[in-house]
Amino acid sequence: MTKWAIVSILCSLIFAGPAMAGEKELADALFKQGNELRLAGKYAEALEKYRTAFKLLPSYKIEYNTALTLEKMGDFSGAYMGYQSFLRTGVGKSPKRMLDLASKKVDELKKKVAVLRVTSNVSGAMVKVNGVNLGQTPLADEMAMEPPKHCGVWVEA
């Protein structure tokens, strides 16, 4: 390895640290702003802050507050999926009372959403519900959606 290669590697390591620290600080600031907006009833603005913070620094705390906000906005399927994600990522990190509350919320929201689990022996089939593309098989997780008045499920191989 030449001197220039070593210098290049060292420079990239030196400059990578502050950028990550800056992203964490920004994510923390956005999370706090989201909390203030949510408590003020400005849910759409709070949701935007949480989603931006999550892109910078994925966190179970942000997932939980995003789910709370979606529930306040009446997006029960989004809230259901958010609480489910929080329960997967928050185990061992989050206080038990938050995990218990999220579990209770999931149970309450199950009464307001349609939960779809797709199993298939065909890989790569497109799954659509009422014209909305849910992805390709295999779908690893269950999907939640507002209960439709009528439902058409298509699987295109």
C-alpha cells in the first residue's frame, strides 16, 4: 500500500466521524421538534420531523412516536404497522411499560384494521389488494390496511 492510499484511508476515517455525530444531533433535534409538534396537535408536521429523523438515525423511539402520531391522525393501519415494528426493534432496549403499551395498542388497532398475511410457494409474484401493490412474494411481514367495503386480492406470477 502506498503512502497516498494510507493517507486517503485515514482521511476518510477522520471525516466520517463528525458527519455521523452531526447526523445524530440533527436526528435528536428533529425528534424533539416532532414531540413538541405532536403535543401541540400538529400531527402532519410532527410526522414529517419523525420520518426525517428516522432516515438519519433509525431508532425504536422514533418508531414508537411515529406510530402514536399516525394513530392520532386516524391512520390506524400505519399505526398498527408502526407499533409492530417498535415491538420488534425495541425489545431489550425500551422500558417494559412502553412495550406493554405498544402491545395493548396493537390489540386495540386489530379491531380497526384488516390484517393480511400472504404465503406463497411462488417467489416473485406481485401481490395487489384493490389495485394497491403490496410487493412481491415472499412477503415477510403481515400487512395492515383499512378494512375495505369490498376486497379484491390479485396475485400475478
